[in-house]
Amino acid sequence: MRSNAQKEDLSIMKLGLGLYRQMLTPDNFRFARQAGATHIVAHLTDYFRTPDSLSTASGGDVWGVSANRGRPWTYEELRDLKAAINAEGLELAAIENFDPSHWYDVLLDGPEKAAQLEMLKQIIRDMGRAGIPVMGYYFSIAGVWGRTDRVTARGGAPAVGYVQAEAPAETPIPNGTVWNMVYDPDAPPGSVPPVSYEQMRQRRAGFLNALLPVAEEAGVRLAAHPDDPPLPTLRGTARLITRHADYHTLIDEFPSPANALEFCIGTLGEMTEGDIYETIDHFSREKRIGYIHFRNVRGKVPNYHEVFVDEGDIDMLRVIQILYRNAYDGVLIPDHTPQMTCAAPWHAGMAYALGWMRAAITAVERFN
């Protein structure tokens, strides 16, 4: 057991909660604080703003219609969000995901790429000015797609997963759509052409070469999420982070201190290659983790499903022990969790996860 002096040398992990745009309310900030969280990860993209007609016409594979085309998030918007979160005794740890309308041609290598890169730079500068330290992003055209919600966790709790036999046919991505969101409802008929791994890698390089210097100057870290599901291609487009080694490649290629990881333990656990504990140990020692999605799964691609934090294939207490040993002082959030049978399924599921995480962190910090 460490002495008190040794324990003081190790920073304390922070418990957070991720909230979608429509959930960024005082009541949910208070819920997070009551459940023991101290930090919020905010989604400003309105993923679920989808007319019924569009959802039906697209076969249900569109999440929303972007309301932000040509309009970046402003400094005032970011400042006021941070102030509202601070007013409830919490800190704003990160913004998660650019709106597709902000960077569709960065992903597609289209004619508006240069202008959109300038927009992203301004968002990063404004985040730094507002004191928001991390921007989580997912460099993908297909995004999160093909999962099923017809799976359950313990006690029949509804959960999501990827089951190969139930996955929909991989239809091409319609024009005017990236990341399952429509950025141009008036796009001409047709679909996004196939995109190779090398093309995606070159596009990411252009994105990071443009934004990392700005992020360094602004004091903001760009944190990359792995591909979920971790399939090498999806809907005709290559995926960049489907193996643990791909995280190493990303950091090796772009050693900037602003290049970080939106470290999704559940997605890494779904991958067939790599040791989850070695990967956590390596990147927490290297201080490359922007923040952590603390989620458990059972199975691996192409057949896996999400479960409660304490019942999956990953030993989550061992994860906490590794993070503690490496003095990880960042934020952990249960990015999503099975929903519980009660009047408030989402809140109950999150409260269960947050309670387990808070107890595990306290136990590891107190008894190691």
C-alpha cells in the first residue's frame, strides 16, 4: 500500500457525464452532480432532428438534418454553455463531435474543404478562449451505422450491439449525407463514391496538419474516437481506427501535444486485435488520453453487444487500477449504457454506471 505522500503524487480521476444537445439543461446538470459527476462532455450537434418523412424514405439510416450549415458555434454560445454548467457546480470537460455541416467537405475532399477548415480553426480558437480544453472528433464518413437495438444486457435491459446476421445491407451513402446526417437536403440524386484507406488517411492528414497548430496555440486538444463498429470498410468507405495499432499510428504520425485520443474502452474491446489492458497502460502512461468513454461490451466484431459496466468481457476495475497507477487525471464518462426498466430508463442506467464508477475510483485510490 502506498504512503500518504506517495498517494498525493498521483492525480485524481474525474467523473463526468456526456449530454446530447437537447439534454444540456439545468435539471440534467443537477442530475449529473447528484450522481457524483464533476464534469460534462457536451454534444452540440443535434443528431436526432429528423423529419419522419426523411427517416422513412432513407430506411431509418439517417439520424438527423444539420441545422448549422455555414454557421459555426460561436464564442458566445460556448461561453454561455460553460457558464450554465459552472452555475451547477460542474466543469465543461469537452465538446464531442463537430457538426457534419461544419466539415463534410473535409471528410469528402470536396470544394468547400478550405473554407470549412477555416471554420473549424475558428471553433478551436473560440473553445480555447472559452476555456474548453478538449474537442472530441470521429474522422469517418459512414460514422456509427448498422448496429441493432434488439439485444439485451442483464435482466433484459435494452442495449445496442452489432450482430452480423441482423446488420442491414450496406447501401451506398446518399449524396448530401455524412455521419448519418443530412447536410444538404437538396443534394442531387446519387451516392458518395467509394473511398479507400489511403484516401481517408490523406484526408485526415490534411485535417490534422491544418488544425493541430491552431489547437496547440489555443490550448485545446483534438481527441480521436475509434471506429464503431470496428469494421475495415463500411458502406463503401474505409475506416481508419479499427485496430489498437491504429491509435499508435495516429500518434506516431502526428506527435503534436495537441493530438490526443477520445479513448473509447468499449470500442477498443470490440476489436479483434490488441490487448485492451496493454493499450490502456501505454496511452495513459504517455498522457495521450483526452477523455475516456468508460463502457463495457461482450463479444467482438462482427458480433458484440453492450452491457452494464460490471458484467462484460473487460475487467473495468482493472482498468481503473491501471489508470490510477499511471496518474491519469482526466475525465471518464459512461458514454452510453443499457437502459433500466423504470420511469426514467436513461437516467437510471446512467446513475447505475456513475455510482459504480465513483465507488471503483474511490476504492482504488483509498486502498492502493
